[in-house]
Amino acid sequence: MSLITRLSSAISVSHGSVPTALLLAGGLMAASLSPVATAADKVYTPAQILAWGEKTFEGHTAYRVVERDGAPALEAKAQGQASARFLEEDISLDDTPYLKWCWQVESIYPALDEKTKNGDDYPARLYVVNKTGILPWQVEAINYVWSSNEPKDSHWDNAFTDRAVLLAVESGADKVGQWVPEVRDLRADYSRLFGSKPSEIAGLALMADGDNAGGDATAYFRGLSLSSDATPPQCNG
């Protein structure tokens, strides 16, 4: 079963209800590197993401909050495993159309054919799910990836399902070890990739994975938000 099928099934189980525990976190939760948010913005700290639900596909990607470059970050370490942190939440794209985040990877997967089932591994990936119906498979999912080999800004269908499209937001080894800020206009991306105009999304997920090719990857995430403006996130502490 594909990653997005399993994630969409998990999101649909209690669609629209987010356990209180997923919204609470201690320790470093108060630290945020995003610009001042408006009332409508959704800001997710590393500690909050750590408290999201986990969906396991092959073993457990190891997640923890670490101090990196002077600020908290969510570390995702995969050693041949694949599990995702996911959030089920209806989020208006009319209010917050821009998805923003910072990420950093320690390495890529050289010589991997990412368009095949055996090569469907990425050092870092971030899912956005739009539900198009009440059934688990009625979804349109954009998978923003740090591609190892496909050109930046290229896109292709997921090897397991035609309900997910992968978009290479970053590519190759040139920025390995650097914090990279990203801003995506979700409405524009859905229009480009699916020809659709969703007014909301149903959830988010992120991960580092290496289950199909048996590889190792470590990624770091911070500055994740859905925002009313396209100002890039601040990545460094």
C-alpha cells in the first residue's frame, strides 16, 4: 500500500477531530523562528510536530527535538525505516494559502530512480492532503520533496498511486548541510498539479524515509506554518 493511501486512511478515521494531546507540548515549544503570525496563521513548532500522530510503514523513523544552529529543530533520522508524523486538521486556504517551512538534510540518495517503487525514498518530504470525498482514497496529495536526482521544480506521479504528485522543491547535494527556507502557494500548486481549486486541506505530514532502497537519511525541520502572506520563514537562530 502506498504512503499516501495509508496517511489518507489515518486522516479519515477521525476526520475533523484533533486530540488535545496533539496540540500540547512542553519544553522547547515556545520557541518559534517564524515571523509574527496573524490570527489566522497556523504555526507548528518542532515540539508540536513531535507530538503529532505517527503512521508507521516500515519500522520507525526516529524523531526528536534537538538544538541545532542555536534554535530548536525536529530531527528525523531514518536508517532503512519509514514512519511519518501527521496532523489531521481542516485548514482554510482562503485564510492561509501559503505553506512555509525550513529544512536541512545531511545527505541525499545518489543514483536512485525516484520514479520507481524501489526508489521512492527521500531524505526529507512534506505532504499536504486535500480530501475530495468521504472515502479514504478520495484524496489529492502534494508531496514536496528534497529530491536526490530529479531537477528542481520538476514533478511526477507517485509510483504507488495516481492520487499523489511529487514536486522537487530542492534537488541534489548543493545545499546539503544548509538551512533552506521554502514558501509554496498551495492553491497555485493544486491548480498546476491537479487542475483543482481546493478551499481547504485536511492535513499535513512529514518524514525522512529509506525503506524502499534501504538507505539512511537525516533531516531537520523548523519554521513550519500555513500563512496569509508569502514572507519566507527565518531559518537560523
